[in-house]
Amino acid sequence: MRKNYITALVAATLVIAMSFSVKGVVANDDVSTSEKDQSKAMTVDLTNTTRVVLETTFGEIEVALYNETPQHRDNFVKLVEDGTYNGVLFHRVINNFMIQTGDPDSKDATADALLGSGGPGYDLPAEIVYPKLFHKRGALAAAREGDETNPERKSSGSQFYIVTGRRYSEYQLNAMIERLGEQSKAMKFQSMARERWPQIEALQAQGDTAALTSLQNELIKLTEEWYALNPVQFTQQQIDAYSTTGGTPHLDGSYTVFGEVVRGMDVVDKIQNVTTGKNDRPVDDVKIIRAKVIK
């Protein structure tokens, strides 16, 4: 009964969500001074950032670590300096999406080994600085367990991925915002409904359909009010990046982005184009031979 009822509530919410207005991605050319200042504040300053070189079997990749995510920056440097990344494989590679590495268990792993669960024995608190730090092409981000088992979105202590992604048209970005908005409203609605399960179950037991309908309408209203204050939208930086060089916008706000590639995207592209087999693992091993901090 509980499952059936929440399904009905969510379905109703999604129907209404489709009629909600969402902000598009096309920026107004006539922007105010305050908007320009805000845009400047959203720009990442790469000066005085820590740089790390990943020497791979395909060449060197140099990354800059953001100062906005100090825990991830310092942890990454620690792992580089203690040799954790030396010899690890790129164990998950998906063309036009990302390349993932950092599993200590992948060192000298057999061809049939199931990889992707290894780590240093700890997680990191999320440092999601969104929308300033987002999943543009070349972004360096922390892998993690899914929301079902990791609602706090803690990062893996060592595994990370580099975004390749793809380019999106204005129409595609607007459509994505609409889908993400609907998902955001549905998740909020479900969260509020779960908080009211005792009330819902009591009304079901009483057969009080009118009260259940009233509760549903109340939750829809609260969802509308919440979304009006928390709309899904893209900044000008996101629009420019996703429409020109590309990325993976559907991951934004859910994973910690803590750096970006500043040299060697051609190497990243070579890795993303390799032949892969089971679980998206390259058929021929691709590894980080060694990693080193250069500044």
C-alpha cells in the first residue's frame, strides 16, 4: 500500500511539474553590473594552485587542484606524495563521458578482477561548490557511492574521474534543465511524503480519501514554494562551457569537483577512445605510471 500510494503522489507531482516554468539557459545580453560581478565571482582563479602531473601509459596529464576544495586538494596531494596512485589502472572508461582511476586494488590486477571498490580506508566529506565548480570538459572530480547508501554524498578517499563529456545545443540544455527540475521537485516531494508516513498510514487506515487528497495538494504547494527558491538553472559559465567544449551537466551539484586538466587533454582523449570490455574496463591496461606534485 505504501509503495502504491507514493507512486500515485509522485506521478501527480510530475504531471504538475511539467507545467512549472523553469529558467532557460540563454543569458540576457543586457546584464547589470551586479550580475557581471556575480559572473566574475563564479570564475575559477587558477593562479597559485597546486599542480600535479599524472604520467600515464599514453602521456602526461597535468591538473590544477582548486583552493575552493581544500580537503580534497590536500588529500590528493597526500596520496600523490605517498605513491598511492603509482601503478593504478584507469579501470572505468566511457567514451564521451569520463575516465576513472584511483582504485589501489587495481595495481597488478588480473584481467578478470572486479575493480572500483578499493580505497584508502576512509571517505571525504563532500565539498560541492556548485555552481562555481561544475562538470565541464576536463573537470577533475571525486567518485563516490550512490545517494541510496551515501545521502551525504561523501567522496571516495582516492578514486577520481576526469570529464570528457560532449557538447550540448541550446535546445538540449533547456530540455536538460526541465528534466532536472522535474527530478528535483519529485525528490523533494518524496522526501516530504516520507516525513509524513505515520499521518498517511493513519488516513489510509481510516479510508479518508478527502484528507489524503488535501495532504497531496499541500505537499504539491510546498514543493512549488521550495522550487521557486531553489530552481534548477545554469550560470553563464556553464552555458558557455557546455555549448562550446562540452561536459556532463547531469552530474552537477551531486559530486565534488576539485580540479581541472590544464595540460594533456589530448592524452585524456586517447584514453577515452580505447577499446573496453566488461564493466567498461580497457581491454589493454592503461595506468598511471607515477604521479608527482610540481608546484
